Amino acid sequence: MKKILITGGAGFIGSHVVRRFVNNYPNCQIFNLDALTYAGNLENITDIQDAPNYTFIKGDIVDVDFINDLFQKHQFEGVLHLAAESHVDRSITDPLSFVRTNVIGTMNLLNAAKTIWAGAMEGKRFYHVSTDEVYGSLGATGLFTETTPYDPNSPYSASKASSDHFVRAYGETYGLPYVITNCSNNYGPNHFPEKLIPLFINNIITKKSLPVYGDGNYTRDWLFVEDHAVAIDLVFHEGKNHETYNIGGFNEWKNIDLVKLLCQQMDEKLGRIEGESAKLITYVKDRPGHDLRYAIDASKINKELGWKPSVTFEEGLERTIDWYLSNEAWLKNVTSGEYAKYYYSQYQ
Ligand code: NAD
Ligand code: TYD
């Protein structure tokens, strides 16, 4: 049985990828390696936890001996690397933890893969999941393509850019068979409520203020998480070695417009009078180094692999809201304990 390692599979995007691989590839043994940080949650994947082709391993990618032993033991043929510190605001208060996980952790995986695949790279694949934030910030026009120069502005994007460079360097220097994808902002079920959409859904439910950074005119391109998982599956199986593919939603929104739409949809869902949730909008101090605009040109993956988003924003947002409203226990569990401390230090 082919053994595939997915890192970060208890997180937001990773849980959707693990589910897809476990369900779609019964002839592969899927190993989910996750340290279960504040962002990792096994409740995200209870539906597949007993599948015969699924194994969960709790462990830290920064622990070099553990990673080397794991690769020696299982001789993985494919690696999909999603484990990361992923929140820009946390990277501003604690940049070093981003270097540890995103740079050193990626290095440990690269070294372990290079060692076990030495002399037999054929058929192997190291898939590094990255972000559009490595390209920096756009002005009012233009799109990021695969050849846009890297220009990261936050400690998060700098750490992801660094790891992307190491993956490429291992391809050039040691012939490691890799693919990289750089994706735009994801949204959907199981998203930890520190990022814009799930944070604001939670705050609307609990009638807390909605902290919009700066003037709210920052722009992001939003993609439904299951469409990202489909793209990852496709690139893992059909992408070309040593290539990068941009993935995006063709779906740009100014933060303030998105928040107003969310308020409107939540008012309907919660049976509140129109305009009630929008009253919670509060403009707060801007994020330092805040990137003005991200927008992805995803034509390469479309032309070469036939991928395009299948879920419209209206549908995706409705599915997301419905998921949060019917998974109150999940939301309560992840917002208890440490979350309150984080929230207080970030927003008070
Ligand atoms: P997430 O924060 O929800 O999940 C990260 C997962 O990694 C968690 O389960 C966590 O426990 C695990 N993890 C963290 N440190 C670890 C360590 N040292 N060892 C092992 N596991 C560890 O992140 P996400 O939003 O699901 O993002 C997944 C990947 O996709 C990341 O590489 C991120 O950079 C990238 N990405 C995210 C987005 C987005 O909008 N969320 C967009 C583009 C790319
Ligand atoms: P976020 O979800 O943190 O993703 P990223 O910074 O990786 O794009 O933020 C999305 C946008 O929303 C970004 O422009 C920052 C803004 N934002 C707020 O205005 N208020 C908030 O409380 C958060 C978390 C984000």
C-alpha cells in the first residue's frame, strides 16, 4: 500500500485534504502528522478517524530526530506539507515560532525525504502548500502570477517565502521532486475563529463587536476550502515536478464589503432585524505592515490541469455560516480556555 504523509491534517485546510485523500484513495495509507497546537483539532476529522487506511500521529515537525525516525520507519512515497503557523497577527507578536515551524520544520521534512528517497526519486513527490502572501502586496490593479517576484511583508509571509525557497533549492540542488502551490485566502467549515470570516461569524452569534482593521478597504481573494482541497489533490497527482501553481477564487472582496454581506446573511439566518449585526462593526487600529490587496491569476492551473473553483461565494458563505450555526459545540470548545487570553491581548 502506498504510504502518503500529510502534515497539519488536524488544521483547517489539512482536515479537508486528509478527508478527501482517505475517502478517495482507499489503496493508499494516509498518515496525518499534527502537533495539535491551538489550531489543530481532531474534532475536525472524527468522520474518518476509524477508516482502515488512516493513521493519526501526534508529533512536531521541528523535532528532527522524531521526523527522521518516522520517515525511516514508514518510507513515505509522497508528502503533502500543510503544517504551519498560519496567522499573520500571531506572527507579528511571536515571529520566532513562525521561523521554527515554517522554516525549520519544513527543512526537517525536506532532509528526511531527501535521505529516504536518495537514488530513487522516481515516483516520489514532496508537495509544499504555500500562500499568495509571499508575493507581497498589490496596488489597485494587477494579479499575482507564478513569476511575480517574492516580496513578503509580514513575519508569516517571510517564513512561508523562506520555506518555498528551500523547497525549490532542494529540487535544484538534490533533484528532490517537488511541487508548490500558492493559494489565496480560504474560508469554510472548521476554520479557527481568529481569521476574519470565522471570527466575525462567532462575534455576530455572540453579539460582540466586529473589529475591522484600518479603513476596511483592504482586499482579499476568497476561495472555498473544499475547492482548495480539490486543487491540491489534482496538483499532487497530475502537477509537473519542479512547478509552481497559483490557486485562487477569482473572487475579490474589500474587507468592509465582505463584512457587510456577512452581517446581512447572518441577520437572515438568526432571524434578527436587518442591519442589527452591522451595528457591531467597529473600526480599530490597523495591523502593522497590512498588505493592501491580494489577487491571484489562476490561469495556469486552469489551462494545464483543468481546475477552477466550483463553489460560488454566495453558496460557500451560506454553507460556512450554516456549518458554524449547526456546530455550536465545536465553536464553544475552540473558544474556551486559551482563546480568551489570545482574544484579550489582540483586541483590548
Ligand atoms: P491552520 O493554522 O488551521 O492549521 C495548521 C495545522 O498545523 C494545525 O493542525 C497545527 O496543529 C499544525 N501544526 C502547527 N505547527 C506544527 C508543528 N510544529 N508540527 C506539526 N504540526 C503543526 O492552518 P491552515 O489555514 O489550515 O493552513 C494550512 C497550510 O495552508 C499552511 O501551510 C498555510 O500557510 C497554507 N495556506 C493557508 C491559507 C488560508 O487561507 N488559511 C491560504 C493559503 C495557504
Ligand atoms: P485574515 O483572515 O487574518 O487573513 P490574512 O491576513 O492572511 O489575509 O485577515 C483577512 C483580512 O481581514 C485582512 O485584510 C485583515 C482583516 N482583518 C480585520 O480587519 N479584522 C480582524 O479582526 C482580522 C482577524 C482580520
